[in-house]
Amino acid sequence: MPPPQITDSRVLPQNWELEQALLGGLLQDWRQLDDVLSVCSQEDFHRPSHQHLLRLMVRLGSSNGFDLPTVLDAVNGHPDPQHYGGLGYVANLPQHCPSTENLKFYGVRIRAHSLRRQLILAAQRIITSAQEGEEELTTMLAQAEEAIVRVTSQTPTATAWQTIGGVARTLIDVLEERQKKRAQALLEGRPPTIGLSTGLRDLDTLLQGLHPREFTVVAGRPGSGKAQPLDAKIHTPIGWKRMGDLQVGDEVTDPDGGVGVVEGVCPRGWREVCRVTLRSG
């Protein structure tokens, strides 16, 4: 099965030999599976049969581990062994990996090829959309940004981003510790230590002021799921309006209490919407 071609006849980035070596190495030493999965996933493999085979290894590894005989038995038990490349193909995979010392590095390289493929395909979709011009410009720009962010958010530099759950837990622990120190100071008749005042008494009481080298931003990158439902209420100079009812040129209240004008409406299609309820209710 030849690799797919991109529009200018160049082959999409891939390395089936690396994929064979990685799978063959895991058949020799399944205990490295977790290390491999820390740098790549089944979807990063270019050949579908390799994706299916790694998925099978993950399933077997989650119970009692696996080796070549157990994997061959599972492949043989499938209605179509070609789903995994065939019995003979799988049996020969260990020959493609003379040493199991570099399996994690193989996974890193496979991941890199996967990201390059995703970037090329995303760029092609952006080019096609821009050439056809069937969408509004603002919609095309939003879709282009979302497509690129979807790829860049998977790069190693994205590890600097943290989940909101982890950040919130850390912040809550810090605030609770400050409140304990404040209560202890008041109990001992000492003025509580407070950082730089925000000018807002209740906020100062909660945060104990602003502190040096402390700056936390809770935000979401484009395309990460910040979309509001169409029935979300937007404040305007004449009262509240449903977001879905706003049109270009409508006036809305800006964050400073002034008046802003809607410059573009970008339909986002159907999306899942979650309701978040805090412990305080």
C-alpha cells in the first residue's frame, strides 16, 4: 500500500521503517510500552495496520503484558489478520529492531513525522478555503487559526501549559495557607502580613494582596473550547440580548462600561457545552 501523496506529488512525511522497528522492539520488551506512549500515540503512526497493532499491544499490556506469541495469538483470533498486517508480517517485526535501547527515540521521531503531516494537511485546508472563498473572511481566519493551534498545541513546547484543575488546586492551597497565617496573626494580636494592595478590600482579604513573582493567567487558547452558547446573555446599551441575536453593527457594552460595536460574527457550528458548578454553589 503506497503512502498517500500531497497535491504537489511529494510524499507526506513518514517513516515506516521506524514504525516497524518500534513495534518489533516492543514485541521483544513490552515493559517499554509506557515510555513509548509518553512521547507518541497510536494516531501518530502512518500505516493503519501499525496503529491497530499498537492499540492491540496497549490492550494486552494493560492486563498481563505481552510477547510475540501472545500478540500472534490475538492477531490470529481476529476475523481479518490483515487488520494488523497479517501473521507473517507481525512475526517478522522483531527482525526490524536489532536493539531495544532506542525505542523511546523512535517514538519521538514518529511523533515528529506525525506533526509535520498534520501541519501540511492543515495548511492545505487553509489554502483551499482561502482559494474557494465560500466563507466570510472572519470565519476563514478563525478556522485557520484553530487549525494551526490544534497542531501547535501538541508540540513539546505545549508542555508548559497546565490544566485548569491543576492550577486551581495549587492556587487554592496557597490561598488557604495565607488565610491560616492571617487567622493566626489576628489571634496573636498581630497585624496580618499583606502584599501590595489591589485597592479592593474583599479581594485583598481573599488574596492577602499581590505578591512578588506571582502572576497566574487562567485562559484558553483559540480552539480550546471557550465558545459561549448562542443563548448566552450579552449586555447592550438597551439591555440584555442573546448572543445568537447579535449582528454586525450592533452596539454592546464594553469591559470599561463604554459602548463597542460588533465587527464580525463567526459561526462555530454545533459544539458540546458544559456547565461548571463550583463547590460554593
